Amino acid sequence: EEGRLIEDADLLIAATAISKNLVLWTENRKHFERLTNYGLKLL
């Protein structure tokens, strides 16, 4: 969603998962789906 900010906590969680090559398990995929373009893997 263009123009919408991602909260700091969500960015920190996503960045940690990406850097450690982990799969992120979340019940709120909407917050993280935009970050899959950067290597985030969602379960």
C-alpha cells in the first residue's frame, strides 16, 4: 500500500527474520506482506 508507513516494531521483527534467514510466523500477514519483496518469508 503506497504511502502507508510500516511501524518500527514490525520493521525490527522483519529485519531480524530476514537477517537470520528465518520464517516469520504471524497471525497478521497484512503487516508483513509488503516486506516479502525484501526476502521476508512468511508462514
